[in-house]
Amino acid sequence: MAQNSEPLKNIVKANPNETLNLAGSEDPGYQMDYAPVEGLLHKYEIGLAYVASTCSAHCRFCYREELVARKEVERHDGTVAKKGLAQIPEVVDYIVEHNRRVAENGGRHPDSGREKLREILLSGGDPMVLSNRNIAQWISALAENGIEQIRIGTKEMAFYPDRFDENFFAMLDGFNAVWPDVNIRIIIHFNHPDEFLVKDENGEYIEHAGGGLEWVPSTRRAVQEVRKRYYLNIENQAPIIKGINNVPDALRILQREMKRNGVENHYFFCGRDIIGHKNFNVPIEEAWRCLNESQKGLSGVEAHARLSITHYKGKTEVNAVTNGPIPGVPGSENGVVIFKLLRSAKDAPDRGKVCIVGRNPEAIWFSGYEDRVIYDELGLYHDAEELRKHVIGGDIKKAS
């Protein structure tokens, strides 16, 4: 399929431009600060477990490339080591102990203030490269120890949809027979409609007889098998990446076809500040424009996706970009960008707080607005030095 699609080539084929500017963070979002045991992150209201260190391909923009490539990473305690994978006994012990302390403290953890840990995301790498037996061991152990929602984050629906075969679903059905109240969310990752739509000899999408567009049969079958089961949900999320999907028409088709076929549109992301991010990241304001333009013409239910960018304080929505000034507000002469905290890495009460900055069309991360802060209820810029820690070699340039 990639032979007939430039966006798909750019997803998987290495390009020398990736090495021209290697500024970036080994640990975007300060992930390692939230690792109570090896391979487990307890950030936001859920836990994330690295259960595999490989995938069926290696997306060039992958922000887990240090895990997939088994690179050594300097941790914040000064030690240097490869990121390790989660192990079931250690993860289960942490969940049980955390929830015990929550229960004994009236519903809130005495140290973090967090509630019961009830949701775990299996990630990696890609959990779907594991055997069905291994996946079953993970989800059964989690369900047995009080986890109510299990997410499986996977790119396999694009790379290898036949992985979702009758044996996989038989395993899940067997799990559901034992734990009928545990919900499983399949979080898939389509970046571009070329990953799942059929094209004709002229490179055009083909209309489906029943409406919409013609899907690759194996992909459509896999999605339909998920949708048959009440205990499964399926949602798509993807970053907006230069040369891949920073085109409103492509994003519009993607969202429309996802919803038409029963897949919810969850998030679109601005690129993270990983090493080499400058080759992939679309400017924040351009990403917002692409998504906003793509959602013109979509129905309300088709346009559920929001644009998120991960700050070290948490998952932050790019809520709005204005074209004109706000009367009487210094710094807004060329318009403003409004950020809103969706999910806090530390303090849940910060959710919904906003930060307003003057526009900078070249900004690809928060540091591009460091000298343009107008209002910062959220505290994104309370310590500019925190932003600098993300970028190797101090490669942050204030906009002039």
C-alpha cells in the first residue's frame, strides 16, 4: 500500500532529514518521574504498562523509539539504563497496595490525592505482537485485582489487521465470560485514510455501495468483529505529522470513515518534543487549523476529536486560536492561542484551567510561546527552566 501512497511511505521509511536536528527530550512529558515500578507509569487517572518493546513496524515519528530501539536513557536520579518492561507481579502488587491505601484514607491516596486505580493501558511497543496467551495473562491478572477498564493501545489494525483473528476474539470472549463487567477499549492508530481505504488505478478512493468509501476487506472485518461485542470499545487517535496527515481533507475523510464504521474519534495530537522532533512536528497553530478545517462539514458526533499537546504538567488541549486581537489586552495584537488542561499529571483540581499566549506561527512546542504569555492560570510557564530541561543542548530560541 505504501508503494502507492506518499503519506504511508513517510510513516515507515527513514529519511536523512531526521538527523539534521536531533534536539529533543529522551523522556518527553517526564514519564520516568511517574514510574513507581519498572515499566509502569501512574500518570493522570490511569496506569500505563509497557508490555512489549517491539511492533510490526517502526513509525518514524514514534515517541517510544527509545524503548523500541532499546536505547539507554538517563533517568532523573542520574542513573543510565534501558527502559524495562512491566512484569505482572510487580504491577499487581502496586495496584493492590495503591488501592488499599486509597480505601483506608477515605477514597483518596494520602500522598498523591489520587482515587482508586481502576484503568490500565497496555502499551509498548505494541501489545498485539504478544501471543494471545500472554495478553490473556495480563488482562486476567488486572481484572482479578480490581481493574475495571483495560485499554489495549495498538497500531496493528493498520499494519496487520489479520492479527485480529478468530483465536484472538475467542480469547477475549473467554475472558468476558469470567469477568463480564470489565470493559476493554481497543485504542487504534490510523494516521491517514490511505491506511485502510482501497484506491482505484487512478489513486482515487472508491465509493462503497452502502455509503461511504471502500475499506481494505481485512481491516473492515477486524473492526466489525470488535463492534459485535458489547464489552469492547474501539477508538482512534493519531498525531498530526508533517508530510503525513497535515491536510484537512485527509483528516476529514479519516474522521468521517472512522465514525461511519463504528470507531470513535478520540484525540489528535501535536507532536511531542522527542529527539529529532523538528523533522516531524507541525507548528501548533497549523495543527489546530488543519483539525479545525477538517471538522467543517462533519456532523457533531463525527467531530468529537480534540487537539492535545503533552506538557510536563499534563495533557493540554489547544482549545482555540484567534485571528485578531482581544481589545484592551496587551500581547494579543496578532491573535492568541488558548490552552486548556484536560488531564493533570499531578493535581486533578487543575483540570480546566487555561493559559493564553500571543500567537507565534512557528512554534512547534510550548517553548515557542515562552516570551508571549498573556494569562497563565494553569501555570504552564511558571518555571521556564522546566521547559528548557526538555531540549538537549539548550536549543530553545525565543520568537522575536
